[in-house]
Amino acid sequence: MRSQFVWSSPSLRLTAAFPGVLRGGELTGVAGTHRHGVYPYSRDQREDVPVHPEEAARLARAAAAGDSVAWNGLVEGFSGLVWSVARAYRLSSADAADVFQTAWLRLAEHIGRIEKPEHIGAWLATTARREALRVARGSSRVIPTDDTALFDLGHADEASPEQAVLDSEQAAIDHERTKRLWRAFGQLSARCQELLRVLIATPPPNYAEVAAALDMPVGSVGPTRARCLQKLRRLTGEVSETV
Amino acid sequence: MTRSLWISGPRGSRAICLEADVQDERDDTELEEGLRRLAARLDPVPTRLLHAAAESFTWRTIDADLAELVFDSLVDQDEAALVRGPEQVRLLSFETGDLAIEVEITGTESARSLIGQLVPPGRAAVEIRQGDDVVAADADELGRFSAGPLRAGPVSLRCSTRPERRRVVTDWVTI
């Protein structure tokens, strides 16, 4: 990792101007840190760092040549995006899991054939979107749109979210705010929920990846994001209606 | 107080923003980060799936032609033409060069059945892959093969034609 990578995401661009906005105020501190080959997958602050296109291309080429460490770097960098895409299309846990696995299996077979490896995130997002639409059409397991559909509240293999909330000191303090944000998110239009669910993947996707995930023009991602966040802010009552 | 803020863009490009814009962007960024933390806490990628994604790499087939998915009745057929009912039939076509693999999927979520046809027809050793499970289903001289019950989830076929021993692997697809 080189330090300029932290500038690659629009949402991280303000880190230097507003330290503390991100958990990784230390994000710039990971420059030069080895972040690949972490297997089994390890969760630490480095997972927040987006993969720069040049880095993605390097990882893709290395993986195509048989480097499993590079492959794991891709898994670390883009799993959050792939999962978010499946969730944005309101798939159940089981269906989202199938879409996620299919996207990665398909990438494994295509890895040496991808024309623009620097856009591998967008390739994965597109693949996940198409697979999600197939599954949504074919499955009887699709759950209807409601305020919880974009987040799963019932992972069998994860701690319950309620417990996760209680476990976190930060969450205990923010509990009320979290609930309000949660409710407000569910009141947004379907389009806003889809866009935001993809945007808030960890690490943050770039706009090209978000556009690929939702089949929308790259140029409309920024304005739509601003509009949706403003709506959300209104719904949470943090700004007056006149703003 | 009126002030401006210089913000570094990618590759050192610079843009000047008015204070109001900076404030808006800061609010948006804070809100987005709040949502990101919420999603990371309430709906993280399940750990078993991260392991599965890492493992996908070991299942790739290097010495075979890739037959890509070119038709799927679920998305490539008019809604009206779809057969609806408990016994939905899904048709999939995979192609590579002059070889096509046509597949028909029927059955319920817990027990899918698969009927396949190689075009042009001919004998082949066929393997149906579902994660670690591999089911053999050899194609007869007319290129027909079948398998089941299969579980719902990602599936891929691997064929080796007889006697040419041409190896073909299909795209993974969720059935």
C-alpha cells in the first residue's frame, strides 16, 4: 500500500481536513503496511482501506498467474462490495450467500480473461448485480421490501445484532441515534436505500463500482448520494425542513 | 468567518471549495460513515463466506475452455413465456467456440434436477460441481446427461469430450 491510496475514495478525501470523521483517522498511518495475504481473513482497521485501481490490477494479474495471496487481497478488498450488492437487491441471507459465492467462483474462472483488471471491482459489482437479479427472479426465498430487508437481522452464524449493539461501548452511547438512523433508513425510497446500501460497503467502493452495482451512470452517483443523504438527514430530524 | 479549504484530490490535483460546500460534504461524509459503521456491525459479510471466497481460487479450472452463460430463461425470456408453477423449468445455455451445453433445471429448492445436452452431440465425461461436491454424469452418444437431486446454490459443469478429450468448464451460476 502506498499512501495515495487513501485518497482514492471520495468519502475518504476529507480525512485530512477532518481527522476523526473516520475511525481510521489513523488510516493514513497504515501507509506502507502489509495488507495482503491475511488468511484466514483478519478484521482490523486495514479492511477500511479501499483498493486503488492500480493495486486491483496488480492483484488480479498476480492471481491470474496463480498467486493465492493476491487472490486473498482481492477477497479482502471487494467482499464488502459484493455482499452489499446482494443486500441492495433485498435478497435473503441464503440467496445473498449464493450470489456472493457465485460472483467469487465466477471471478476465479475469469481472472485470467478480464480485459480491464483495474476495474475488477466494477466487474464483480456487475456480476453480483446480474446474479442477484437472476436469483430474485427464480427464488421463492426473496423477502419483500421492508425496512430491515437491506440489513439482515438474523445471521445464524453471527452474534445477534442486538448483542453486537450491546457489546459495543460506542453503540451503547449511540443507541438512540442508531435506532433513529435505522428507522429513517427504512423510510427512504427504494432507490435511495439501494444506492446507500452499496455506498456504505466496507471498504468504501468508488463511484464506478457503485454505478456498476446499480446499473446507473457514474455521473449520477454523486448527486443522487447527496439527495439521499439529505433526505435521510431530514428523516432523522437533524436538520430543519428548510435546509 | 469566511474561509476556504484546499482539498487534495487524487494524484495531487487540487480543488477549491467554498465553505458551504465543504460543510455539506463534511455532513454527508459523517452521515455516510455512520451508516457504514451501522452496516458493518449489523450486516457484515458472514465469516464463512469470506473463507468460501478465498477457497474459490482453489476450484478454478486452468486447463479447460470456459463456456460462458449465454442464455438464461429467467432473465432472457419474456415474463409471459415463463412457465409458472411449482415445477418451474429453467433453461441455461453455455457456449465456447463450437461447443454448447444446454441445461434444463427443474425441481424444488431442496432437490433440483438437471438434464443436459451437448451440442454437437457426443459422448463426454461430465462432472457437476457444487462446492466440494462433484457428481459424475456421463453424456451418452447423443450428448445427453442428467443428474439430481442437487441442492440450491452455485453450480458449474465440467466436461471432457470422448474421444477427443476436449475439456470445457462452464460459468458458475446459482440454481
